[in-house]
Amino acid sequence: MIDVRRLRLLRELDNRGTIVATAQALHLTPSAVSQQLAALAKETGVRLLDPAGRRVRLTPAAQVLLEHADILFAQLERAEADLAAFDEGRVGSVAISAFTTAISGIVAPALLALRESRPRLRLSVTDVPEPDCFDQLLDGELDVAIGITHAGARSLDTRLLQIPLVDDPLEVALPVGHPYASAPEVPLEALRADEFVVSRPGTACREVAHAACAAAGFVPRVRHNADDFVAVLTLIAAGCGISLVPRLAGLSSTPQVVLRPLAGATPIRPIFAAVRRGSQQAPHLSAVLAALVAAARSPDAGPVPA
């Protein structure tokens, strides 16, 4: 291996022209400079210096070496700059997992803000369902996993840190002909006779919807299952029932379907970000977490317009 410090000494000699001047510039003795240059010649296996009166002249081989050294020095400067940027959270890679509505309502707005404030961060997003996302987080395949707290969830591994993002309220989606379609608020217990469109069994949204109905004193009559909320609204428009939908999905009333707030205590989806304990102190990851929290808690939280 070639010692970079000796390459710098060779560069200084090329600039100064004499061993003595080089030694003075580097606060070394002429003997120490000569010894270091001799060691560099041994490392490279070529002659580096030719005598030229009271001065020395670099050999053609030494000039070739310095051409490579200049490239190396420039790369080292870039490395030092990148390390400084990493310390400031301006560079780094972060892999994020989130479910669909969190991607559109939290992650995408956060990434939009980070693109402006930290354009050199390399961010990747994927939709990995629970609990697989937390397993991948522990394995190091992910850096952040966004999930929902619900009764059917597996306990979070103690090696993971849970960071609350937002309590996402649920609204009720009703066909326009429903008796409560024009009501300013809808009591959930009044919907016990309706058929429901809910997510597939085992999903967080289904668990939250069932828990909300249980708190209202009934078990929902589930007729249809769909995970995509646009598909849910389509089923409701076709007269297939009603549904509880999260506000974060960014849905709006249509000529066939109306969205109404629920009366009383509003059921919520508690959304959180999970990271490996200790990793949140890394500057680049800390910056991403701060952007996710800000996006989730923004008054304008919701999907980024297409």
C-alpha cells in the first residue's frame, strides 16, 4: 500500500524544488524528508528523484504517480466533505416502509420537504405489511417502518423504538340515499343494522373498525372486503353498504357517496414510526424522522396532489 502522507510530501517537493525547502514547509528535518521519500520509492518500486545541481528533479515515473495522487487527493477531499455532510444529516440512505395511506398522506409530503432541505439524502419507500415490516427493520433491510397500533397487532420487539406520528380519525362513508347522509354528525351506534365494507381480516384498518363498532355496542355486519379505499367508495356508490374510512386517505364526497364525521368520541388509527433503538440518533435518520413527524402533524396533512 502507498502511504498517502508520503504522496503529499512528494507533491510538496515538486512545488518547492529542494529537500530543505520542503522540510521547512512541513516542519520536518531534511533527513526525515529524505527517509520518507526513500520509503515511498520502495513502496512503489520505482526511482522517484534525480539530482539536478542543488535541487532535485522528479522522474517521469514520479510525475505519473503524482497525476494519480492528485485524483486521490481530490477524492479524499470529497470524502471529507461527505463525512461532514453526514454528520449534519445532509447525506445518507434511508429505507422506509409504510402502508398505502401513510405513503400518500405522510411519507410523500415528508419526502417532498426533504427534497428541498436535504437533496442529497437517498430515500426509498416500499409497502411492506405488518408484521413483516418490523422483521425487516430488525434485519436491517429497512430503517423506518410505519405502522398502526391496534388490538390485533403483535407486540413490538423491545429492540425497536416506537415514535408516535398522528392519531388518524375515522369518518363514515355513506351512500347519498342513506338516512344519515345529510346529518352533520353520525352516531356510530345508529349504523348497527347497516352492512359494512371493511378491509381483509387481519389488517389494521379492519381491527380498528371492529374496535370502534364494539365500543359503540355492536359487531358490524360485514358483507364486502376491500383494502383500497377508492374501491371501497365504489362499492358504497353501488349500494353495497357503508364503511369507516381514515381521514388520512384524503377521500372526498362524490355525487354518490358522502363522508360524515362520527358523533361522540371519534375512533382513531394511532399511527407510529418504528426504528431500531439507538439508530434514531444518526443525523440523516433523525432528519427523516423529523420530516415524517412534521408531515403527519401538519394541519394540511394528506396526500400530495398529483
